[in-house]
Amino acid sequence: MQADKKFKVECSSEEEAFALFCKKVGEGTLNSNVDIPRQAKKMAKECRGLPLALVTVGSAMSGVRNVVSWRQAKNELRRNPWIASDLEKHVFGVLKFSYDRLPDEAHKNCFLYCAVYPEDYEIRVEDLIDRWIGEGFLGKTSKKSIYDMREEGHSIIEKLKLCCLVEDVIADMFQWWPTIKMHDVMRDMALWIACDEDTISDKVVVEEHALRLHPEKRELVQKISVIRAAGMRLVPPCPNLVTLCLQNLEDNVDFSNLQIMSKLKVLDLSNNRHIKHLPAEIGMVINLEFLNLSLSEVYTQIQLPIELKNLEKLKVLLMKDTFTSSNILEVLESLKQLQILRLGYGGRVGGSMSFGEVGNIQEESLIDKLESLAQLEELCINLKTIKGIHKLLNSTKLQVPSNNYTCHFEVLREVEINGCDSLTHLTWLKHAQLLETLQVRNCNSIVELVKGGQGVSVEMDLFPHLTFLKLSFLVRLKSIYNGALPFHSLKFIMVVGCDHLRKLPLNSSSKDTLIQITGEREWWNNLEWDDPSTGDSLDSKFKSFVRV
């Protein structure tokens, strides 16, 4: 950086290091046995004052109250390669301690997989879980449904965050999905482990390294991921490749080498808006189980090669925000193992169904084909015709039985409702206990979001996981709920064009979780509070929105 002055950043002192270590272990664990603080001091010393090592190892020991386990962990930590001259091994050996203590191979594989994304990349949680399902990391211990696999994936992410192996991304009001990222050092350590601690350095190749892969190393490569690096013109011929992720490609990429990749299981070509015609070679990768052709920002028409019908082992096909050609009907009828299918705009996970468009396909014919897919568990499609919607609603194979509709809602994580004037309230959402995001707009008949006295009470912990709430242009809305709600997870509220909404179901404790309330200044100033101190305590959270 051509700085005028350079200085060495020293590691933490022994006293500072032990204090940081104890903070991550927690007082409850430290006080559970008189010998644990002594063991903790020895383990903190092994971290040699490195803050990241102290945080990681300390977090791994949080909740461990057996002294024998502490002694064993201390010995494991001492066996790591501190005496190695290589700085990577010097640091990674200690950080690997937390990785080694993960509960099982599923947690370890899922953690290592995060490293295929670029440095500082904000990984969308649901997209990551999609890839974990495609890789076969989830549901190995027993036969699990897709829903159970998703729950397992969310549980693993929480564990990785608890162990400081990944971290939450601080979202803003306009980011409506949970994301995580890896610390650079954690990512480097994960790549080091994934490459068998550098004994097979080209086992996993990411970003610009894939653009200059040496021909002699191609047989060693098992995973290639290029998301940000530009300049790939030819998919490298790697016969043992299992995972291939290529995003932001140009239109003239040569895919001919796909036909020699008989072991390829996961192919992610999402976010390639310049590619209008998919290569026929994809249909030659007969062991493919996961194919992602989705886009994230724009609608694009993609011409599907008819050869895709050869992918008889395909379990996951994602084509969100993508218009498809009519030959998808012929392709779909051959994909008998398909478990997850998303087509058209705004396809979403967790058992949701949305309505809009699916190109120029005759919707009744599409639903006929979907009914023939016996393994299908998760479906996201968009329909625009009354005939298509009626056909879907009357399908016994694609609908959950009506007497189990609570079962139907419990899998929902996101709900977006737009322009439904027949709705007067959304009390049925009380069954959506996993709901994280709720957006409601342009619904002219909604007066109360959740009606009281309809089997709803604060005691049932309404919306325990709700993080984002966005209400816009609900011209008759007067109430969200007729009392304060706990909202354990609520971070962002946005209210625009709801001029009759005079109360929010919040209290003074809401400030502990809320990050931001966005709305028009006049609306905010005219809100009524049962306790005026609530409004005062939340005023610093308010951000003014100017309607254009």
C-alpha cells in the first residue's frame, strides 16, 4: 500500500487472550467444574494470542462440561503442527480444531463446501442448501424428505455460526433473504482441508485458478467453481470432475468437454444471462443429478436442447427467472427421478407455489407432465391462466390433502402476496411457524393482517422466526394485530402507502432485535403508542422513506 510507516501488529497478550477465550466459552461452562478454568487457560495459551484462533477454539468448547473432554481437547490442540515453518499450517492447524469437533461428516462437508464461493462472497442460505442437497450431503443417515433435508441444512448453518466457522451477513431493508459468508482465513483453511491439507492441491479449484489449470493436473480436479473470474472460453477437460459451477460466462464458451465428464453430478450454470442456447453436450452427462439454469435479476428466454431428456438421474432442476421453450414438456416426461423443480419467475423453496408465467407453454399440458413425476416433492411454478390454476388446484397428485392444510403451511419460509383484493386478512399465516419473510402489497380489502380471537394468542408465539415485514399500499389496513407481539427475530419493518395504519404491534423490548423501521415521516409521526416510551425508544431505528 506504499504506507509511510509500517508497524507490526502484535498478538494479544496472555491476559487479553484468556479473557477473549473465556468470553466465547461462557461462564456457565467455566463454572461447571473447578478444573475447567485451568484447562481453559492451557488451551488459550496454545492459541498463541491469535484472536481468530481464540474465538474459534473457545466457541468449540462452549457447552463442554466434562473435564475429561477438556483434557482430550487440549491434547488434540497440542498435537496440531505448531512447529511447522509454513504459516498456513501454523495457523490452520489450530483453526482446524473447531472443524475436527463438528458432530459428523455432514457438518464437515457442508462447511468445506462454503469455500467454493469467492472471498467475501455473500452466500444466500437457501441457494447453499440447494447445492448441499445436490451434492448429497444431507439426509445420509436416514431416508429423508426434501423438507427434512432443508431443516437439516438450516440446523447445520446454525451450528457453523455457533462455532464461528461462518458468520451472518448484516442485511439491509432491501435484502429479503438470509445470507452468510466466511472469514478469509476460514475460507483458506477450508480449501486447505478440502485439498487434503495441500497434498492434492488441485482437488478443488476456484475462481481465477481454474482459468490457468495446468494440463497435467486435470485428472486430479474434483470441483471447479468460477463465479467472479471472467475470461473462461473453454470448459477444461477434467474426467474426474464431480461439481462444476460456472457463472457470468460469455456467450461463446465451448462446452464440448462436458461429454467426457462421466462423473459430473452437480452442474450450476446460473446467472449466465448472455447464454441463450444451452449446449447439447449437457445431455451427455448422464450421471447428472443437479442442474441449475436460474437467473437472479432478469427474465431470459433459454432454448433447451432436447438432449436434456437423457438426464434420467436428474433430481433437481432449477430454472427460476427463466422463460423456457415448449420442448420442456418433452424433457420433463423423461426426468422420472426429479424431486425438486422450479420454473418461471420467482420460484421459491420450502413448499411454496407462486403464480405468474411459464413462457408460452400450454399450462394444462405442463401440469399433466408434472403429474407423471412420481418422485416430485417440491414444486415452484407460475401460472397466469384461470384454466391452469383450476387444473393445479384440482390435481390430487400435486396438492396436499385439504384436511392436512396446517402441514402445508408449516414449511413456508417466505410469503409474498400482491394484488389479491379478495383477501380481508391473513390469519391463516398463524400456522406458518417458520415464516421468515412476509411481503404484502396492493391488496385493497385487507383491514387487519392477523385477526384476534381466531385461535391466535401471544402465548402461541406468533411469527417467532419473522425477520422481514414489508407492507405497501394496503389502503384499508388498520391493524397488524390488536396487541404487542414478541417478535423474537424481527429485524426490519417497512410500511409504505398504509395511511390508515396507526399502530404497530411493538413494545419497548422490540428495540433489542429491530435494526430498522422504514416508512414515511408523516406516518411515523402520527403513530399511536399505548406506552409513549415505546415510540421514543424506537425513534432511533426509524429511517424516512420518500414516496416518488
